[in-house]
Amino acid sequence: MLEYPTLRGRYVSLEELAPEHVDDLVVAAADRSTFGFTHVPTDRESMVQYVSTLRANRAAGRDLPFVQRAIGVGGSPIVGC
């Protein structure tokens, strides 16, 4: 299985996607202004399935999913995956 690199830029850091990110991702999905043409789950149940699928794909060696965390913004919120 691939190892997760540490990826940190000026405005965003990328972290390994984990089940504990689900609630923050649902909050981030409420603002669709930046991804209107991309499928993004908007309710908790759908987000749990989405995250589970991405993590299963990672376990199978197909994906390396990350969450995106804003840097320099109050609380360093999760802003997507």
C-alpha cells in the first residue's frame, strides 16, 4: 500500500482521508459555488458511503484520497476532499 506523503502549501494542506472527516466534509459541501459540476455528497449518510468507497479503493491500491485543509483560516477547516 502506498504511504501518504506530507503535502503542505501556502494555502492548503492535504491529509489522509479518514472517517472522522465526514462531518467536516458535509459542512464543506454546503457551499457548492466551487464545485457545481462535480458529484459531492451533501448529507451525512451519503458522505459516509463516499468516504468508505474512497478508503476501500485506497486499500485496493487504486486511490490515494486526501482531505484539503485550509491554512491561515480560523480553525484550519476542512474544505474538501
